Amino acid sequence: MLIQLKGGRVIDPAHNRDAVGDIYLENGRIVEKPDGREPDEVHDVSSKIVMAGAIDVHSHIAGTNVTLGRQLMPELPLIAAAEGQPILPSTAQWGAYATGIRYAEMGYTTVIEPAMIPTHAIQAHKEMASIPIIDVAGLVVLGNDDYTLNLLRKGNVKSDELKDYVAWTLAHSKALGLKVINAGGSEAFKFNARTFDLDEEVPEYGVTSRGIVEAMQQVVADLGVPHPPHVHTNNLGIAGNVETAVATLEATQGHPIHLAHIQFYGYGKEGDKGFSSGAPALMEAINKHKNATVDVGQVLFGQTVTISGDVLRQFDGRRAANPKKWVINQAEGNGTGVVPYNYKKKSFVNALQWAIGLEIFLLAEDLWRVLFSTDHPNGALFTRYPEIFHLLMDRDERARWFDSLPEASRQVSGLAGISRELTLSELAIITRAAPAKVLGMTDRGHLAPGAVADVAVYTEQKNKTKMFAAADLVFKSGKVVVRKGNVVNISWGRCFHVDPGFDRQIEKRVHSFYDTYYGADPRWFGVTETFSDRPDRFATIRCAR
Amino acid sequence: MDSALQRAADLLAQARLPVFGGLFTDVNGATAALALAQKLGGVIDHAASDGTCRAARVMRETGSTPASFGEVRNRADTVVLIGDHPRERDAELLQKLFPGETLPRPGDNKRELIVVGAKKGKVPTGVRTTEIGGKNTLPEVVALLAAATREMPFETRDAALGKKVLSAGKRLRESAFAVFVYDPAELEEPVLHTVLETVRHLVKTTRAATLSLSAPGNGEGVNLCSIWTCGLPVRTSFAGDVPENNMWAFEAERLLKSGEADALVWIDALDGAEAPPPTRAFRGIPSVVLSSKPVKAGRDDVVIEVGAAVADHDAEVYLPPISGIGAVKATSADSNKPTVADVLGKIGTLIDEKGAA
């Protein structure tokens, strides 16, 4: 069936397109205007905004850690709703099903879960398979696991065994890419370290955090995995940590790297309170390092819960838990910390965090390398993205928020001096085109023929919160799934992963390792093609090598 | 088979408050049960949910400090084994927790075992073991140990016990990674709180954690599935506009006894485990039974034979060694019995068709 979206303002920054025109969809793909054929279905979208379906590069939507958060804070949607956040007051709103529905209503069609635990990949994939409509992918976490650390201890960083191990882990867990969270820090925590810096050594293993990240960058490059290592650096959330982030960037030696939720590393230690915006220094480094991409991790005020594999950081953060309860889960590799948190507008630090995130977006010279995220749910629930789009696109809205912040925060923030307003095209870059490019998902994030027919149509409004909260129309793989902000058709998306080759010898080694130390068989946590009864559930993204 | 499915659909479509009990099934079976319970406005509970529910409530109130089985096995220098259940559940538990070879672990202590509120029994060779019990009840000795760990004064008439408790408290403070191992089904909530508070005290200066035994019958797997589906653990009702969890109100046994539930879906289909049926099951309450074992149900009940997960079909279930859900291959390759998920899915479709007609 040929579908025509007629007469909309098509925003497709991947092809420098911002003009009124038509889009044609057929067999789940975007197609050229066919000669001599009338469309079977015409949607008049004149005066509307037409974009590709949005892509979220970093959102904790599935897996052991998220479900641990749900266990600790079933009341999260209830508290958030009572505060006026856009979420219904039901525990189910935090469940897998509601996640897909709400994302689709906002025009999102692909979401990346950024912290799959290798031994718990089955649960992550079960949960992802329970999320309707959207396509998904997971990033698998390595770098604090004893197998990797043991290889790095031997000093044979460049040996093929690490390459095979990473390739095997990616394939075994059906992951799209590799995540590294506070490299070595979680392992050091197990030896009772309570801080861990870039050049500190992991006890017993002797390798530094820097050494782990460098080795992983090399391996990912050698394997040709399209998405670079997705890195959560050391010292997250600590005053003065901008130095760590800049040092991590300096250490990249030109290899591609993706730094996650950099707002949380954008902190200086100037001023009376020893906490200041590090955004200018951070953005200077990011603007300079052309091989680096980042997502922001914007903070909004209100109740949320922080969920992270940075167990060392979360352990320290437990003192700020609100409500006063927390989980520290000590497990293979990273483990997890879950700490409920309420970002307060009246808090000097929280207000500055909010401003730092916005500064990062607005100081970016190249938005293709500065991607949108709130690190859901860590900075803010994903249901609040439209509020942030509004702040980025409307300086009056920004000023309105800014003026209600504490005097002390306003005095040390540079945000008021920034007049930039993101355009629709720029918004489409940070929410569509750039995520697709960074993830290596070339068939989406744009509207050229051949792309998957994931399209979101919005009514242009001055109030961007309203505009982006409810898409007029959303097509997922060419089928209408949302009309007037409501899901009208439940479909089930696909799960993307890479499948780099490896020497089969690694399977025996890994089997022996798990058998000896865990009494476990790695096949227990392998995700196979037959995992799902939906025949086309999995799709492979090609590696360059 | 088809007529049994139709009868099951008819029976359930008429029910006002059906309860899904047993739930000895794999994650796919649990997913299907949750979907059908949501469709019908029913209640879900698991036959071994006492401990899970207690642990869930304590966690919701104050949090938790779990360690994975692998971390305990490789890195704990002091294991505090509380009560009898852990070894009743797994006779080889101590052998598994004290393996010959481990990953590098923190501190220089030799590994030790402290058995609290239970007999020392057989312990792995070479592991120094202290038994703390005597004539005191389990909650008492846990409280004594908690006080000793915090260096708080305590009194006991049993001088030998007092000495052991003091020494154990000191050992815990000096441990590089102390782990308390228990079955939440054996410990009352105040005891769970005491253990957690002790861990929270220890972590101010060192590393400590808990290892809570998972419920039998894939109780943990079913519970996790419930949480990611609706945000709440088992003993949840879908009768209202939003899901509601209540450990007391939505216990299958109570709902059947009080007559609040007017239909039962009983699921017992896991290899190597048998769900203990509620005392009032199959007595005057219309039931749909999905079982891989012979069942004595009522004359009007619908009994559907299904395959046993793990034996008759591949299954995803909670696996203690990885402290998470894993995939297990079927032991018998040629079973053609339907799965719980198949059957519940078909019943759901028949109910939809009935509704549409």
C-alpha cells in the first residue's frame, strides 16, 4: 500500500531539508514518489511538521537494574503525578507496556537501553520484548568484570583474546554496542575503595581506568562495531569532575568515544559553595575532540529515581536518597545502585545542574555530536522530554524558569547570557539524525527513500511542550500507530544488535571461567534467535570488519 | 483439548474475581498469566510467595543490600548463615559458597562461617565455623549479634553465648566483605529489618551485603516478571482501574477461604518442583488447572495437561548461580505437550472472541 503524507513541512537535517513537500511510504519503507501511481492512502499534513521518528540514545527502560528500581520505588509514578509531572498515577506507568505507549505518543520509534548486564541479558531482552511499538537495542556492560580485568592484568591488551571476548559478549547478549561504566571503579569498590580516579589502579589487577577505556576503544575499533564505546567516566556527580571528563577526552587519542550524560560531569569547584558550572570548559573540550560524541543527561526538577551501574558513586549518593531508602546491589561486573532523588528548584546544586545541562546543548558548535537525553530516569523521566525541547527552543521559557532559581545559582550560571534558540532542524539533529548516525543505524533518523517508514507528524505551536507531548500522527514501519497523541494500533518492534565474528576458542575459555568461579554455564545467559516467537524480532547491524 | 479450552474460557469469562495461583511456571507462562489476569481483572499470586512478599515489603520501606551468589562465593570472607532453611533448600549450599578456587577477594582474612539460630551441621573442611544459637530463638540471637556488631551493650544469661556473640560482632566489623545468607520465608519482617540495619551499619566502614534465597517454583522469576509488567510484585489485583498490591488482601489462600475469589486458575508446570495447593483449592470453587502432574480436581473443573518447563520445553527461569533469569534447554527433546503460555494465550483469544460475538 502506497501512503502519501501530503504537503507538510518536512524537517530532515540529514539531507539539509526544511521545506514543504510530500513523503511516500510503502512496505514499511520511505520511497521515492512513484511515477504514474496514485497513493492508496493520503494524509493531508499541510501546515504540520514532519520528522523522522525520534531515537533515544540512552534511556534505562529494561533489565535487572530498572526492575530493581521499580521494586524499590513502585510509588514513583504516583509521586511524580502528584507533583504535576506528565505521567498517570499508576505503578503500571513505569512498566514495560506503558513505556512503549508513551514513547510512541511523543513520536519516538527507537530507544536504546544503555546498561545490559551480560549475565542478565535474558531478562533485559524479555523486558524489551514486552515494550510495544518501538524498536529497541541494548548496550552491554563490560570493564568491571573479572574476565576483562584478568586479560588486562596479563598486559596483553592487544592480544586477540580481549577482542574475541568482547565480540563474544556482544553476540551472546545480542547487544548493539559496548558500555563501560566507571571503568575499574566498581571492581575497586569490591575491594573497599570509595573513590576511583582515571589513573588509579584496580586492586589485584593493576590496570588503570584509563587503561581499560583505551583497551576497549581499540577493541571496538578493531571489531568495526559502528557505535563507539559508550562511556560513563569516573567521578560522576562530584564537584570539580569536569577535569576528569576533559582528561578522558584527551586520552581518547583520536579513537571514537561516546560519553554518556555529560551534564553529570560538567561540574567545576569554584565559588563559595565549591560547586560551579564546568559547561564552558567541557564544551571547549568536546568542540575540539571531533571523534567524541556525547549525550547530555538533562536534569529537570521533581521526583525521580537514579539507577546506575556506577555502584561506587551510588553508594556515596545514598546519603541524599529521597525518600530515604536505597539499594546497593553487588554483583558480577558493575552491580547496581538505586537511589531515589528529588531535584529541587530551590537547591543551589540542583538548579545549577539544570542550567549546566542546557548550557551544554546551547554551547555546542556541532549538534551532530551533542545528543539529547535525560539519562532516563536519572535526570528526569522520559515523559518530560517536551519540557526540555521547549527550554532549548524558546529563550523566554528558559528565562521564566531561570528567574525562579535561587539567587546564588543564577549568579554563577552563564545560562542567562545565552540567547540561542534551537531550530526545528537542530532539534531533529539531536533527537533523530545524530543518534542514528552515532549508533550506526543508517536506515533511520532521516526521511530519504530507503529509510524505515518511522515518521512523526506534529502541529506547530509556540508552546513546544504541548507540541511535542502529543504527535498528530506517528507511523512505525509504515503503519499508523498514533493519532492525535493517542496510540491507535499496537505493533511490536524489532531488536537491533551487532554480530562481530570471534574465534570459537573463546567459548571454551569463557565456559571454563564461569564453571570454575560461578558454577554456571554461559549458555544460560545467551540470547538466541529462537528467544522470541516473533520471527523477525532480531536484526543485525553490520560491523565494518 | 479444544473443548477443554472453550470450557476454561467460558468459566473464566463469567468469573467476577478469578485468582491465578500456583504460578509454578517459566517466565513465558508468567507473562501469559499476567496478561490474562489483566484482561479479566483478576489477581495473581505465587504458591511460594510468603518470603518474596515479605522481602518486597521490607525493600519498599527501607531498601536492600543484595549481593549476587557469585560475588558471595568468590569474595565474602565472612558468611553469616541464618536459620535452617537455606540448607534445607539446597543441601550443597555451603560447598557452593566455599569453593576451592575463587577470584581475587578483598582483605587478608581467612574465610569464616558463622551459623546463627541453627545447628552447625556439616561444614566444608578447613572453614572455621562458629555456631550462635543455644536455647535462644532465632530473632533473639539475630538481635544479639546486631547489638554486638554495633558495639551496643546487651545482656544474656548464657555467658558462653555472650562471648561468642561478642567475638562474632568483632569479626564482622573486621571483615572485608561480610554477607548474611537467609531465606526470607523463614525470617519475620522485624528480623529482616535487623539484618538490613546491621549491614547498613557495617558498610559505613567496610563491605557487607545480604544473600536472600530465591523462592522455589521460579518464584523470583515470576515476581520479577510481574514487576516489569505492572510495576508491582505478586499478590497484585487487576480488578480496579490501576493495579493494586496488597500482601494480605491478595493472597490466593485467603481469597479462596473468604470466598472473595470466584474462580481459580491453578498453574503447576515446572520440572522438579510441586506447587503446594491452597487448602481450599478445588473445593467448590470453579477451577481451571494447568498442570504437568496428575491432579485431583473437582468434577466440573477444567484440567489441562501441559508440559513441565525445563523438562518438556526450553524455559526461562530464575537461576540462583547467576542470581537472575536464565535460559535452560529442555531435557526431553520430543515432548509435544502445550506450554502454559500456549494454553493461556488460546484461552485469552477465546475470551476475546466471545466478547466480540
